[in-house]
Amino acid sequence: MTFKINLWLDDEYLHGTVECDRPLNKEYEIYETDHCVKLQWWGGYTRHNKIWRKITDTETGEIWDELVAENNAIMMYSPLLEGQSPKSTSGECSIEN
């Protein structure tokens, strides 16, 4: 079985497809939820999100979602543009997509 990965960019997103030389009985989609950047009490920022995989069985039509990863990371840079100020320091999301 041979796979081919195709990647391309637009102004906002990285896109991709995976092709196979044989028919597969499943389709996959990767997506993000719960994206949030928080201003922490110590003055830095943390980023949080969840990465999911939507799986579709092409034979039965059944669809389900699987959590792939949950990210909670300290950011090593300020995510704000010059002149912007954070909305909150209470631990709530200060920047959301």
C-alpha cells in the first residue's frame, strides 16, 4: 500500500490530503476546538486547545470523533500586537479564535 501526502497553504491555514493507491474504508478529518490564550498572574501567556480526529466509515456512514491531543503550553512570546492589551488577568481566555 502506497500513500501520497499533499500539502498547501492559503492566507490562513495549512491544508493537506493523503492519497492511497487502494480504496480505504475510512475518511479522516483533523480539527481544533477550545483554542484559548490566557494571560497568567506572573505576566506570561499560556495556550490551550484540543486536537480531534473525525472518522467516517465510508461503508456504513458511521461517524465518530476521537481526542488526539490536549495542549497546555507556556508561550515564549507575547501573542499581542503592539498597542493591544489583554482583556483579563483572571485566568479566563484573554484571546480566543
